Amino acid sequence: MKILIIEDEKTLSESIAAYLVGEDYVCETATDYSTALEKTESYNYDCILLDLTLPQGNGMEILRQLRKNNKTDGVLIISAKNAIDDKVSGLNLGADDYLAKPFHLSELSARIAAIIRRKQFEGNNLVRFHEICIDTLAKTVTVNNRPMELTRKEYDLLLYFMSNKGRVISKNAIAEHLWGDDMPGNYDFIYTHIKNLRKKLQDASHYDYIRSVYGMGYKFSNE
């Protein structure tokens, strides 16, 4: 899961990123309005942490542009401003939640997870596709009720595929989702992870759900 932290306080941004990386999120940061706007317009995120007070502009305008462009990224406003007008304005513009500073990082992580569950998995902790089941809280995978051992990247890749089942996903989109700003210079790592995940799924389910779409990418499907 990929998170964008839009926060101009460097120390706070770094502490949030370090904590969320420890929770197995891929994190990117933006410390000013122009950088944040460029990232939100160019990439997709599972959740955006949005500070309202930014150098060069206002976080509320970033939220307004997101929704104007029909982007569906989850948005959690984090701001020292705790006025009811800010909360109402942010929620009316399409924010998914609002958390006033200061806050505990554990609560922040829980709210991010809740937003992702609501937007991507209809509020469920369990994500199912035929005999495959992912527990997003325990971060475990079972196939036919039997546990399947995956590396962190294989787990992230499977969850990404199941969140986008039936859609063709480009290699670049997969790389951005799994590595964010640390995306490798070529796709060799992607091929390796997909090859390993495909073999484990086939061994467990006796079916190949990962389909290569020539010249385009991959599709997770039973068709």
C-alpha cells in the first residue's frame, strides 16, 4: 500500500514515514504545495495524509483538485487547525477523515487502514477471490484455508492484484505501487516477484490467476 505524506514539518514527516514503513507501507513525502500537487496529479496513492498549511499554497486546494480530477485516493487531513469549519470544509470537499495534531502514530495508522478498507475492500478486513483469502490486519494469506508463505513484496503484489482483479495493470504501475520513489531502474525485480508469486499460487491452488497481457502488463483473473 502506497502512502503520500504531505507535511511541511520535516521532523514530523520523517517520523510518520518511519512508523508507516514499519507497518509495511510504501511512503513518499512532499513538503510544499507545488511538489504535492505534482505528485497527486501524476500518481495514485492508497491514502494521502494532507496538511492544510503548506508553503506556497493551501492543502484544501490540493483536495479540491484531486476531486475535480476524479481521483479516488483516500485522503486523511492532518492539521494543527482544529476548527469545526476546517473539518466541515475538508469533509465536504471529499476528505475521508480528519485528525488534529498532535496525534499518536498508532491512531494515525489505524485511521489509514480504516480508510483503505472502506474505499478498496468495502470495509472488510478479509479480501477474497475464489479460494484465496487475505487478512489485511494479520497480513496473512490462505488458499483453500491453508496458509501460504509470502515475502512482503509478494504479499503486497497479491493484494494489489486482488484489489484490481480483472483490470490490466502496467509494469510501471506495479513498480510505482510496490516501490514508490525507490522504484528500480528496470523491471527485472517485477518479473522475479511475479514469477515467484505465480508459482506459489499455482502450487497452492493448481490455477494460474496471473495473466500476461502482451505489450500492456498483467491481469489477475480466473477467465
